Amino acid sequence: MTIDRAGLADFLRRRRESLQPEDVGLPRGPRRRTTGLRREEVAALCHMSTDYYSRLERERGPHPSEQMTASIAQGLHLSLDERDHLFRLAGHQPPPRGAGSEHVSPGLLRILDRLGDTPAEIVTELGETLRQTPLAVALTGDTTRFTGPARSRGYRWFTDPAARERHVPEDHAFLSRLYAAGLRSIVTMRGPGSRAAQLADLLLQRSAEFRTLWDAHEVGIHPDDVKRYRHPEVGRIEVNCQTLVDPDQAHRLMVYTAVPGTEDHDKLQMLAVIGAQSLSGPSTVGAAPD
């Protein structure tokens, strides 16, 4: 497939002009004259330089890679049909849809964008974090920074001792059973050639604990609504977890809250003040090259 520079430029421009700041979680500001979003705002959402994005809109940009095209699709909050159209305009075959897709639906993104003062994250069925609010980073750490199999929280649980540090010790045995049982269910649903099956094969090779739990063949273990964390700054903190599921993409939006007036709520407020930056440092994961 070849790039359609004119079609790509027109599509990008029209999608940018159709979006309002509040659609993507940005403040409108008092002196906005631009119809829709500014180019620099879209560039920031897409993790690229303003110059790179501007050249694409002017039909003078380089041929965007598949990674760059995916970043643009997500930054512009495109639907799956719009994402596929963008890929074809950029001269690429669209990625597959379904459980393996990492393209977050505009609906989930709109909700996440409005949760800036709440710990929330979007994860895949394999526990790979696609998006986090700043307060979620402050609570659980930056879990978008991992690559390869380690992107899965279940994989990290059995292979990286650091994955257990923020969970209270009395929950460790249950979480081990939960991750093993959950992965077994996904393998059965997705089949022997799936990414879930590949993840299970790796864990069978690398974790004796996982092998023991896998052999037990447990399924149907459900997570607790209450999550108990051991935080390095505020100590033990308990939060309730509400989950919204996108069945088409097998993505989950997980929102963590505490009852106002409780000690746990006060600790969340303290984390908001401390800030994700001071706890986890800057993250460049997901940023496409200029």
C-alpha cells in the first residue's frame, strides 16, 4: 500500500478541528480562537513534535511508521473504523481488532480523561497497562514502562519480586492463585496459539510457583473489590475498585476510590499532593520518536 498524502492531511485536519479540548481532557483556556484543537495540542497527545505533525497536515511529512500511525490514532481518539482508515491512508495494513488490539476506544479514553483527580487505569485482559492517570501512577507506580512479557502484571508477579512490594503480604497467596486461574481461563478462550498461551508457556519455564498453581487447574477466581496496597510514602492504604469493561477490545477501565472522611481517603489526597512525578520519575514509554 502507498501513502495518500493529500487524503491523510485532510483527514488529520478535519479530525483535529472536530475535537474540543474538553473531549481529550485539556483545559479550554480563556482566549481560544482555534476551531477544535491546536496542532501543538494534538502533537502532544500523539507523543510527537509539533513540527512533525504539522508537516503531515501540510502533505510534506515523512512516511509515518505503523507505530507513529497508531500513536496518532490514539491521540486523536479515533474509533476502530477511523483508525483503520488512517492506517490505509498512511500506507499500512490496519492492525487486527479484538482482544489483541491495544487501541483504546474513544469512550474509555473520554472517561479516563475526566478522572484526573482519581487513580484509574486501562488494562488489557493480560494485565498490560495501556493508560494511567497521574494519581494511579502515584498509587501503584508507572506500570506502562514495561516491555515484552513483563508488560503483563501476572507475568511480573511470578518473575519479578519487586512486583509484590506494593501488595500487603497477606494477599500474596490469593493473588498468585488469581493470576494463574485468570491466565488459564484466557488461554482456554483464546486458544493454543494465542499470546496468552505464549505467556503461560514462559511462566511454566520460569516459575515453580506458577507450575504448581497451573497444575491445580483452578478457574473462576474473582478479584476482591477492595485492593490493599503497601505504599512507600503513605503506608498501608485500602481502596475500592470499580471496573468498566469494553467487550469489543477486552479492555478494562479500573477506577480506585476511598470513602470520603476515612484515613484511606486522606492518604489518596496526600498522594495527589505528593504527585506521581516525585514518586516514579518521568516516563517516556509510549512516546513515538520525532
